[in-house]
Amino acid sequence: MTQTRTPALTILSALFLVTACSGDGTSGEFRFDLPAGFPEPRVPADNPMSEAKVELGRRLFYDVRLSENETQRCASCHLQALAFTDGRATSVGSTGQRTARGAMSLANVAYGSTFNWANSELVRLEEQARIPLFGESPVELGLGGLENLLLARLAADDVYPGMFTEAFPGEADALSVENVLRALSAFQRTLISGSSPYDQHSAGDTGAMSPAALRGRDLFFGERLECFHCHGGFNFSNSVDHAGNQFDQALFANNGLYNVDGAGGYPAGNTGLFAITNDRLDMGRFKPPSLRNIALTAPYMHDGSLETLDDVLDHYARGGTLTTEGPNVGDGSTSPLKSGFVAGFTLTLAERADVIAFLEALTDQEFVTDPQFGDPFLE
């Protein structure tokens, strides 16, 4: 698979070749066609990229046979048109059970330093793919304990056995659960988004962004709003990893969304990194998501509690959310655990409109319509 880009970005693309060595010693080349300024994704040595593996992963991603009751697929919670989110505050699994958090965008997931909203221990995309398939709390695709059922379904298909053999040549048992996870991860690593009006402007197309968006860009990257401290860099998230990275960039932050006990507490069952470390200072700390395609990924925050970009600006302008009713009453702006960068600010109505225009300029229409990321069963 060779990824294609708009001409303006293709001229400035950095092309990286990843040698995909199979178990029998044969090799092939997979070409990442990266937008200008994008580093080489880190690819694990035990799951090298290949075109056959990516195409297998794409088919699996869109196949309802990856849910126990054959009603859902990975794409049910990760819709291409919504930058691979689902438009819900929290996702709904194949049995109707709700997750505690919203589906994160898969755009540029290849650059994740950690995966999921608040798990510092989940550092491999292959292990993340295991959770929705086989996890039982909550149930998502519902295949926990039913690995043999999944493999029997795939083995009975006319296409899959040959695709697994091609994707994992030289393996005696190519059709395996681990290879399902590897193929899904390989496909997801190709979901690279970098053709937005912002990117086109950065590549030299001075007319790609409106004057309002340009003014909003200056506000976004200024010390007055402090946005860039958590949402900087090529991916608009400071929690990133790539092949040339030499530093730990697994960032988590408390942004003052809740303060249920006056001491920085978050709602039970959704306490962020604290659930992993049991360190009180990690209460309410979540991974800053990429802001690429942010206009398509509402509602916002880990629990979808802010419906619009205007609501998000209200939250940060105030320095935290004030909840006045319900079980989560509290003033996030007074949380002793929130990041010092969430200090509040004042914007005029015109400046607010400019910031939103800039955020909308991060939408990559090519990415959300590119057929190479789409449903192969519709082809």
C-alpha cells in the first residue's frame, strides 16, 4: 500500500521505507508517505509493516465477525467520517454496555506514546487492540474467552486463510489471535492525517487558511492561552512517540474538569492515571489527545461532558469547569491538582471566533474520505 497525498504536500513529503522481514527470510518494502514535518513512526521489531498485512488489518477492522454477536466491528466506534471516533460521549459495546470513556480518534495513532485515555502501562498498539476484542469490563466486541470462535469464523472464510498466509509468510500457524492483533495494528499505523488547511498553509499555500484562522493560530500558540503546552508539536499533542524520539513523552494532565470533593477528586470509576498508579497526584490526569480533526470529534473530554468547541473554550477560559448539580458538583478551577497551565484567560467574541476558526482549520478532509482507509466490503 502506498499512501497518497495532495500534490502540495507530496512535494514536501518525507518518504520512509520499512523493510518487512517475514519468518521465512523473504522481505518486502512498505512505504510511509509522510506529510512534511512528520517523523518516521516507530514500528515494533516483532510486527514489521507490509502491504499484505495492512490490507488484512483493514478487512478485519471492518468485519462484524470480530464481535461475538456479529453486530459490531472496530469501525462501529471508529468511523472514518468522524476521524475514527463515533460521535458519542461514551461508546456502546456490542451487548449494549457503555464504556466509561469516549472512543479516541485513531488519526495518527502510530505516534502514540501510550494508548487509551489514562494508562501509562499500555505502550503497544498490539496490546491495545486486544482490549476491545477480548475485554470483559466493559464488554465491547464480546469475544472474551471465545478466541477459538473467532479463529473458526476466519478459517471458514474464503479469503482470510490466504490473506493471513500472505501477511505472515513462513509461519506454520499464520491464522492466530496474535496475528489478528498485529494486522489490526499495522492497518491503524497507516491512519496518518496531515493534509489539513493548516498543513497546506505550512507547506506554502498561503491561501489555505482564512485570516480568522491565522489570527486564531497566533492566539493558540501564544502564552496568553497556553494551549500549546499540552497540544503542541506536529500532532498537536505532547504525548507522542516516533522512531527518532529519545525522550519519554508520555504526558498526562489534570485540566480541572472536576473537583468533586474540594481536594481535586474525580468521579468514581473515572479517576484517570490515579487508577493505575494509586498516587493521589495522578488524580484526574488524562492523556492530552491530538487536536487534529478536532471539529469532527465532538463531544469533548474523556467522558464527552463538553458538547461543543465553544464549551471547551468556556472551560479553559474559566480555568476549570463549574458543576452545579448532579453527583459531580464542584469547581474544577479551584482544584489543587490541576495543571498550572489551566489558569484561565479572557477572549473577546471576535478572538473566540478566531480560535475556533483555527481549530476548524485542523480538519483533514482528504483523510476522512480517503478510500484506502475505508470499508473494503463496499468495494
